[in-house]
Amino acid sequence: MGISTEQQQQLDELGYTVIPDVLSGAEITIYRKRLLELAKLEQEDKTANMHTENKGQLVRWLVNKGELFEKLVAHPKVVPYFEYMLGSDYILSTLTSNIISPEAKDGPYHIDNALGQMPEPLPSFPMFVNSLWLLNDFTPENGGTRFVPTSHRRLKKPSSNLMTDPEEIRLTAKKGSVFLFNGAIWHAAGANQTAEPRIALICFCCRSFIKQMFDFVHYLKPEVIDRATPEMYRIYGFDSQPKPPDTPKD
């Protein structure tokens, strides 16, 4: 499984691509059910990470919350895209889910993670790559992600609380697809005008020299580390850590 020349060009020029049929119907059902269960549990124990006026909820640290989520870390249909954008030594920054409930409103435009804290002009090469694993069909009605193609080439950040852009489009894609994009693309959550929650898994990766959002090396559960393949071990960031100093010789 690889990335086509057409998809490479789309990522370079437009800043995004859609990878179809990554998750099966059965997998989608399992992930949706478990994420809604986790979201309810976190609401009940007052640890829920809510946003968008309490109409959105992040379920974080998924790799520590079930073996089913570990399967996403080095998915063979998606790894080649991260490698193309970030190099073969890229690492995972976070694996999260975003649940957008009915009546959620449009969110403001932003770019990802530390890019928003950098001075302009922003780097001209990808530093972060984000991916949304769609557990619903994404439509304009249920809040399909709003984004501005080619905006990564502006090398600048959107202004604070920017809500519209004349070049924006809304993501329309089938469930089971992965929407993968340069973290410097201007993007925002869309309003959910349906009666059902819109759910996506978020696998966010970065170059190996960048600090991860989540410290997997120190906080992964021992059993998660034990199950990791060599590729997953690298993606978690273990191979990117500073090596201990050499022991002085007598």
C-alpha cells in the first residue's frame, strides 16, 4: 500500500487528501460504540474535556483506553502518507476523538498545535500532519470540517476568531475515510445541524524533533508498550528520546 503521485501532488499543492475505505463498517460500529461509552463515563466522573459551549467533547489518551485503538497507530493504509509528509521517523503527537453533538455551532479557524505559537512566516515544509478518521459520513449538515485549500502556502496564521474565508470548503466524505492534511491548513469544526453526534478519531503526528502533545514515553501503560511492534514503538517516540550519556571509562 502506498501513496499515488496524484495524492502526493494534492498534499503538496492543496495541503490535504482523502483516503477512502480505511475502516470497515464493522470497525466503524465498534469505534463509535466504545467512544460514546467512554464519553459518557468521563462526563459522569467529571473528567470530560468539553468544548464548543459544551456541545463538543474530546476523548483523549485513546492508546491507554483499549487495544482496539492501538491498531490505528501504525495502520498500513495511512502510514505511507505520514511518511511522505513528515519523513520515515515521524512520531505520534496525540490520538484523540472529537464528538460534536447536535446544535454545535461553527468554530473559529485555526492551525495545529505549536504552529499557532510560531512567528510568521511559518515553515514552508510540513511540521505537523493531522488526520480525521470519519465515523460518520461528513456532510455540510452535520458539521463536516471547514478548511481552506492551499492556505498552508500562505505561511501565516488565521487572525484570531476568524469565522469565514472566501476560499473555504466543507468536507464531504464517506464514513470509513481518512481526511489527512497539513497542520498548517486553516481549518475549523462545522456546525452540526442534525440530530446525531458527529464523531471522528484524530491521529495527529509530527516530525521526530518536535515535542509531542502527549508524553507517551512516560505515560503509556506497560501492557501497551509490551504489545507495541518495533514500528509502533518508534511512532510512540521511544526512538526519538535523548540517549543517556556514555559511562566514563576508567
